[in-house]
Amino acid sequence: MAVERLSADEVEQVLAELSEWTLREDGLAIARKFKFRNFSEAWGFMARVALVAEKQDHHPEWSNVYNRVSITLTTHDAGGLSERDAKMAKAIDRLV
Ligand code: H2B
């Protein structure tokens, strides 16, 4: 599937709009960590993210330990960051 990788300038623009997200050292992904009151809230959040992921056909790399959720977004089809990651990150930010 043809998904364009963002240029370095575009990545900077995206990061400016996503203050809670950090660029991975290799520049190919963005990440954010979330902390909730308990596992139930973390899992509920993950369920809502999963629905967004299916709707956008864009899926996170993530992990959960009790009340913590770590999410990394990258576009495999593009070999790095694309507009899809920015869209997904914004949708996730709206869920918290
Ligand atoms: N998720 C992510 N993170 N990157 C992709 O390139 C991707 C995806 N591609 N979800 C989608 C699914 C693709 O495999 C399907 C066929 O549309």
C-alpha cells in the first residue's frame, strides 16, 4: 500500500502539535506513555484505542503493565512515520 513517509520538516510540524509524544531515537516512530488509576482503566483505554485502530486500519505497537500503557506509532507500509501516525496520535489524545 502506498503510504508516504513524512519528511524531516513534516515530522517536526507533527511533533509541534503532539506535545505529549516523543520521537524515537531512530526518528521512525513516536511514543507516549500513559498511567491510569488501575488496570481496569488502562484496559478500558486500550479497548477504546483498539476500536480507533480498527476504524483507521492503523495499529499501535503497545504494551501494558498493570496501570501503565506504552504506545508506539509507526507506519510499517511506509517504513517510518506517516500522516496516519499523526492522525492516530491525535485520536488517542482525544480519548484521555
Ligand atoms: N498499522 C500500522 N501501524 N502500520 C501499517 O503500515 C499498517 C497498519 N498497515 N495496519 C495496515 C494495517 C495494512 O497492513 C492493511 C492491509 O491495511
